[in-house]
Amino acid sequence: MIALARKRARHGEPEGEGIRVVHVSPAYFSERSILGGGERYATELARAMARLTPTRLVSFASQADERESLAAETPLEVRLFRPFWYPRGQRTNPVSLRFLTALADADVIHCHQFHVVATTLAIAYARATGKRVFITDLGGGGWDLSYRLDTGRWVDGFLHLSEFSARRFARYEGKNRLIFAGVDVERFRPLPGRTYETVLYVGRLLPHKGINYLIEAVDATIELRVIGRLWEPQLGATRSAEYLDLLRTLARGKRVRFISDADDERLVREYNAALAVVLPSVYTDVFGAQHPTPELFGLTLLEAMACATPVIATAVGALPEVVEDGVTGFLVPPNDARALADRLRWLRQHPEEARRMGERGRARVLERFTWEAVARRCLAIYREVLRTG
């Protein structure tokens, strides 16, 4: 990480904590990738941490040879590796052995996702070399030996987005710590002349997101914008197409727009035009499938709150930890289009209170949910383990 230290010096930035950290993420988030919260989480945390201590992000890209670059506007070093295998065709589970070379000078290895082959390889490497390894599980994953072999016993700490997420790892109670999630409050912010005109959903078009109930909830007097795209590696092409067909059928006769190519600049404008951002996730989807962990956090809610936009979410997973009911927005029961419609109607009828909810939401984000705050929580945990080791 010598090049990293030199760049920090050129920018006049202090060396910070001095702990050399490598983050490992199965998928790299970039301005062009338009991926979901899990990919964004790893990349944004690494960017924030790079301002405090030497940090490298290791990820995978099928169209890229191994290369080194520096993330824009931060001293973060990014190294991408070409996978040679996707177990069982799972695109969210890339496998490469060469990425282990990027871990050699690390004091701490922080892996994002538990049940993927890259994380199991990183855990084995850390155990063999005496390095410290931490896991933040972002949901998902794929085929991996960790389902049969307890690799968690070799992990120094599980750093969770929420209390709900931590409960999934109760067997590792002594290793569980909360770091929460963050948002870039300089990018996601209120814009001059903002309006409260639309209803907005941002996320993948998956059945457990409950988008069908949101479409049922809106009437023809307000526009619903659905920003996201299908995620076939998790669903399979047949079910993906079936769900999208259902959404389009429900949208007939209503003012519903599907947007699949929004970048961050567009997202900020959309958040600032919204009466409310809605995350209507469910435990049981419209096809009857069960989803015991539908939301480990709900990053798009933080982005909306940072833009001073009220939010509405279902009371599932970790969403009650993000939304203060009646303060920054509303919590409603899952699978309940009528409850969603009622809360949307209330916001339209009480514009001043809606505005105050948005302001309280941004204040809550600034107080608790910035990426710098998450990075500092991580660094404090790293230091504690390194001292006691």
C-alpha cells in the first residue's frame, strides 16, 4: 500500500489509524454498475475508511484483467480480479485464487458476505498467515463450504448492519458487534426548490420487495416511479419475467413509470421530487415463497432520509431500526396495500408535517448514519481485537 500512502501525503491527509485494511467484496459497485445496496455498502465503507487509514478494496469483474486504480476523490486503492469460476453458475459468487495476493500486506481483512467462496478462501488465508478477519454479511451469497464447515469459528468478529442481522448469527454471540450502515450525506442531500410530487420505490425488482402492494396502493392521481431492475441470478429468468409481468399488469391505468438506468445523480433528483420513498418488503411474497430475512437494513431509506424525504416501510427485518414511526416516516404491516394507501394519503393531506418528517430524517442520518461513523466503529473494533490478540 506504498502508493496509497504516497497519495495520502500528496493530498495533505494524515496517515490516520495506521491499520492496513483490505475489504473483500464479491461485486464491485461503480457509477456505471447500478447495483444494489450490498455492493454499495462495501465500496462506500472502504472509501470512507481510506480517509482514515490505508485501505484497499478487492473485488471481481468478469470483463477486467487484474488491475490497480484509485477511487475518485479518495485515496482508496481498488484491485479487481477476473473470476475463473462461478459455482453452479451463481454470478454473485465469483471465484479467483489470484485475489489472495492482494491480502498479503493487510493487518485486517474485512469480507462482505459470509456464504461465498471468496470469503472462505480469505478466512483460510487469514488463519494460515495469522491475520485478523472480520465479516459483514449483506444477505445473499451462494454455494460454499461454510454451509457444511463451521468457518465462523475462525472469524475474529461479525460486524452487523442491524440488531436483526446480528440475531441471525446468535451462535457467534461473543463475536457479534453492531456497526450499522451509512450514506454519503454530501451527495444525498436536499436540493433547492425540492418538491413533494411523486411516490418512489428504489431497489431490485424482486417479489420479496413487495412492489406489487405499492402499485396496488397508489391511485391515478399521483405518479409512482419504480427505479430498479431484475436480478436474475437470485430468481431465475422465468420467475423474474413473471414478476415483472405482474407489476406491469397491476400498473395498467395508473401513472407508474419503470426506470432501470438511474445513476446517483438521477437518484438524488428523484428523492428530492418524492412525497415519500416506500420500501414495502414482505416475509411472504405474492407467489407464496417465504423470505425470513427480507431486509438486513434498507440502505435506500437512508438515502431518502438524507435528502429530507419522508419514508414509509413495512415492519419487517431491520426496517423498524431505521424508520422512527410517526417521526421520520411511517411503519405499516407487510402485504397490506390499504395501509400503504392510508399513509400516502395522510402525507398528501399534511404537507407541512411531511416536510418536518423529512427534516427529522436528515437530522437522524447526520447524527448516526454517516459512512465516516461506520468506518470509525469498524476501526475501534479492529484495534480492540489487534490489542488483545
